[in-house]
Amino acid sequence: MSLAPETLPAAAGTTLPACLRHWAEVAGDRPALTFADFSTDRDGRRRTLTWQQLQERVDFVAGTLPVRPGDRVAVLCPQSTEYVVGFLAAITAGAITVPLFDPGLPGHAGRLAAVLTDCAPTAVVTTAAAEESVREFLAGLPGGENVAVVAVDEPGEGPARSWPAPDAAPDDVAYLQYTSGSTRTPAGVVLTHANVLANVTQAARGLGIDPAAATTVSWLPLFHDMGLVLGLILPVALGMRSVLMDPLAFIERPVRWLELLSDHNGSWSAAPNFAFHYSASRVREADRARLRLDRVAAIVNGAEPINPDVLDRFHSTFAEVGYRPEKTRPAYGLAEATVFVTTGPGAPPRVTTFDRAALGTGTARQADDGLRLVACGVPVGQHVALVDPGTGVALEDGSVGEIWVHGPNVGTGYWQKPLESTETFGARLTGDHDGLPEGPWLRTGDLGVRYDGEVYIAGRIKDLLIVDGRNHYPQDVEATAASADRDIRPGSVASFAVEGTDTEAAVIVAEHRGHTGLSTSDERALAATIRRLVSDAHGLSLRAVILVPAGLVPRTSSGKIARSACRDRYLAGDYGKALAR
């Protein structure tokens, strides 16, 4: 169910602890948080906390944290009710929370070490089951032996400090949201309570959420910006019930996510594009028949370029169980703006076909054949400008430019990175900017265009392929390559540019599900097909086409293709070494 923007309530307080206290006082016996645990129960054992129980657990754990105002507390819990308690307890204790993950998450130990070194936490919250591995991980870091470790589910018997935690103020830092690092090393976005709660109000108004009739359902990692806001912050701010599950449980059986959505009338969720593809292709007909997706209010699709073909497949696959296209809400956002920037109305996603050549020169022009992009709606409570990144001049509608954002939801900068903060968060418009504020503006690094009033996302500036003076959008080239063979999965292809003799040249690295069964001649034939398709569609000659087994195209912690990391592997010769083994 959705409400008109003018009837929507704002957050229940000016800080997250104030919001939690409010709901514990006025709705203490109501369910606040449910975790569906599939690790030991195939059907998902439900563990629920009421608002009063959540408040009591948060207060107790907060009292055990040996921290002073401004200290950092890293959350190294697996996805669980303990994660939510630990996150809120650190803020309630007056510390700055750093939402992360336990060291057991495969493939991310390097990132975890880098972030912990950057934020230098005084304490870590985890679970009793993960405590030993956390202590071992900290022991390998400089100064790690001095970091206090508190198990949220076994926090000790009494207060760890003699001083009371001060009441938080709106301008106090609530947490550091470390970016996923798709084009650079992770950096901690500094977000205040005012930033976060402003974005909650913007999201609720843009999406039309009725908190009294809504439940959020999420498998997204709580250390990711969208997962944190949807699964924890939005419910705490607006008094909504939150239902969580582990990301691995979704990967094992995506129907679990859809079953939880079916369990709750007025359910809201969010997921990246790959989850829509994965669910449509992996949910069996017998399981699908039991779903009640007519009960879903909406699912936000964001976090990466949205593939219209994937949306069409998801909509057709689940139409018979009540899912309608208007339930899908394309959106755009980023951690530097808390998370939400633009979102669409309650209507079927709008897909526009743009002329590729014109788009490559910076102009959006509709065409019968070309690049299909999904509109990501409009901003609510914030300004969005499309700007020439070289001059700082705001562009007219229909011109491709860098997306700049100005609003109360924009973070204050990167943690202990003043130069990068000024460059990213301190931009100013030049020339005539038609009533828009001069600054400061957040430079997103994303390319987009405003067309017929809505914002379309074209890709990252740093990922743009510039060959022979022409711009090519990597996700467009990757989609063409993926169309060459059904065993090349959407979202498993990386395209990037490398230095050539006279100009830059393009390279494709594609995961192939049946790679081990390909003969040399088969592989050469498929590579030739990819070259031909890319040449015909984009006028682009490829330097190399490399087919690899599943899992060898690097991704960020949020599942995006890490093109710069893939390029580094290619230049280092890692793909040749991997295939030779």
C-alpha cells in the first residue's frame, strides 16, 4: 500500500536511538525484527524481537562497550538479529558504527583488513560463534590486539564503563558506510543522523510507503548501503516490521525470498538486477505456484544498470502468482547520498531506446533500434543536476553528463580523506544554473541523462570505453557479448579498455558455465562470434576475447562487476595463468 506524499509521516525522532526509544514506548509489544534462519532449518526458523525486547538488548550491549564518543565500533557479525542489536548498540553508546561482516565471508578478507585499518576501531561487536575467528583476524592487523571484542549474544554481566553515554544529536556521526570499491579502494562515507533520517523521509515519500501497513523483507547484506537502510534503518525510523534472511540462503534457494514476501501483506523489498534474473531462472514451477506475490507492495530494483530484458522475464514468470510490472520500482542511489537519490512512480518501468551513436556523442535521441535504458525516476527532497564534468556547467535535458546531487541526505565526506572529500563532496556549478544551488554538490562519478523528466543511468565515468574518439558504455557492450551464447550469463561479462599501439583498445572477459567442456576450436568459434556481434552492434574491434570459468570475473562486495580489477588481472597475465592450470 502507498500513500500520497503529503500524508506520509516523517521519522519518529531526530536520531536513530530516539526513534528506537519511541517505538519501544508506544508499540513495545509489536514485532520489530524477524530473522528467518535457514542454516539449520530448511523452512527457516523464525526468531522475532518486539520493539521493547530490541530496545532492552540494545541498551544492555551498549553498556558493555568500552567506548567514548567518537570512537569507532565495527560490526563483524553474520547476518542475524545480533547484527541489528550490535549496530544500534554502538550508536547508543555514543560511538560511530562501522557496518562490516565477519571474517568468514569468502573472498573479502583483504577488503575487511583495509577497512579496519582505515577506521581504527576501539571495539568490535560480533557473535559468540564468530568471536574466535574475529580475534584471530584482528591479531593479524597492526594494533589489533588492543581492540575490545564483545559478543552481542554473550555480552558479559555488567557495564564496561563508568560514564553515561551522551544523548546523540542530529549532526553527530551515526556510522561510516564503506563503499564497495567498484572503481577504487574502499572509502568510509561519513553519515550523520540528520543525513540518514532525511533519506528515510525522501525514500518513503518517493516510493509512497505507508509504514502502518508495510513490512520490509530483505536478504541484502546489512553491511551494504541498500541492505542497511531497507532492512534496519527505515524500519527503526518509521516503526515498520523488518524481516531478514541471510544472503547465502537466497543464493541457495531464491524462492525463500519470494516466500517471505508472500507471507506479509504490503511487503517491500529491494534487490540488484541479478536477483531478478536469478529468481526468474531458478524458481521451479511447483514452488512458484505456492507464491502470493499479489501481497507485495513493491520491489525496488537498483544498485547496478537495470536490464529491461531481465525485468520482462521476471514479470512474465511471476505474473500468474500476482506480480504486476508496476510493483517493480527502478531506482538510483549511492552510499555517498546515504542510498536513495531517484525512484520511479507506481507504474510499469519505463524503457526508452536511445540511438547508440548519438548517446556516444553526449546526446539522448530516441531510436527504433539501439541502447535500451530503464528510467530511474525523479529525486524527492534533493536536487539532481546533469553536469559537464570538465567545466561544471549544468546541461540541458537530453544531454549526457555526470550526475551531481545536492540535499540533506548527502554525507559530510570520506573518513579522514580531506582531499578526496573536497573533490567528491565539494563541487560547485559554474555559469548559469537556472535556480539550482551553486554548491556544494556531490559528484557521483556516474553518467546519466534526464529525458522526458526522468533520470536514466548510462554507467560509470571511469568505466567508459573511449576507443578511436568514440564513447562506448561497457554494460551495453557486455550485453551484446552475453547474447552470443546462452551459457554466458548476464552480469558475468566485463569489458574494459587497455592501451594499444596508437589508441586504446577494448577487451572482453566472459564467464562461461560450460567452459571446462569447450574444445579449443569451440572457444575460438565463440570468441569470433562475440567479436562479430560487438563489431556489428557497436563498430568496435576487440583486442582480446577471453572466456573463463564461472567465478573468475571479479565483483565488489555488493555484486557489481569490478571492471578495473578485471583489467588489472588481465594486464598482470592472471587469466593466462588461471587457464593454464
